Amino acid sequence: MSFNKTQSERVSSPDGARLLYIRGTKEKNLLLLGIAEEGETARYTVSEAVYRSIGSPLRGDSITPTALTDIRDFDEGYRARKYALSLLALADNNERGLAQKLVRRGFPRERATEVAREMVSLGYIDEERQLERLILAEACGKLSGPSKIIPKLLSKGYQSSLVRATLSSLCERGEIDFKKNAKALLEKLGAADLPREEKKKILYKHGYRIC
């Protein structure tokens, strides 16, 4: 993209926002703008399309309030998406949990919700796959029962309907057998020969509801 512009075409402004520099970035079709605002210098990342839409200003040109709003909006979305992707690269996050982390980072809730939803639509977040792994770890690894597993996953921000549906699916496919798990838990704890009421208390504590 060419940034050539004659001096006569420039609109200088001693007041308000003013463009200090334009730089390319390592990312395709993105530019870095340095803008003077009330004596401070702010840096914003914008797309070439946004840059063109605000009139392709050059160094020294004034930036209108409307243009500055467009610049800030794109930059905020860019930074939110970049941070979201960095979080997803480190560990699984569900939609709600990712949005909460973005809010804690300082992004507006509306933007955080929008970006988290976008990560789901792009396939970066697959909550069903996450739940299958988490449920199997709890049920088969820790021998926890449904009444312990479900609240734990709900506290992480997963939807109740999806948690229950995924749990039912795993049981129907034979990947989890809670009756066998309950028996294995009692044996593991050395409680297989305890009176029935004592075993019920132990199982209840670990998320099993035995009548």
C-alpha cells in the first residue's frame, strides 16, 4: 500500500488527534498507527481496509472523532482476539470462561462475549470435546459419581444441558459404567466389606446416590 500524499492535500490540526506515524506489521494487511491524543501517544493496529475507510491519512494529518472511533474499535477487537488465541493455545477454555478472562484483562464485557462466541464459531472452542475429556477424567480416573461431576463442571461455566447430554452419551456408549466405578471406589478405599449404610455414606460423599 502506498502512503504518498502531497503536502497540500494534508490537513494539519494543532488540536485533537493527529497521526504521528504509519508502520507496516508482520501480519498481512495490518498497519500500526501512532496517534497523538491530548499530549499522549497511542498505538493502534488497524486493517488496511479501515485505514482506507478513514481517508488514508499520513503523518501530520488530523484524525476526526469518527475515524478515531473506528480505529479504536478495530484495535480493541484485534487485541481481544489475539489475547483469546493466546489463552486457547495454553489450555482449553469454554466460551463463558474465556469471556470472563477477557473481561478481567480489561476488555468490555460486550467485546469479550463477542470474541468468545467467535472463537466457538471458528472451531477454536469445542465444549463437547472438552466435556468428554473432563468427565472421563473424573469418572474413570478419580472414580467420582455424577452428583460430584456435574456441579464441578457447572462451576467451570459449562451449560447444564450440555454437561448432562455429554454424560448421558458417554454412559450410553459404554465408556462409563458408574455401577462398576462405585464398586471399584469401595475396593480402592478398602470399604468393600463395610456395612451397607457405611458404604452408602462413602459413595454419597463421592457423588453416588445409592438407595
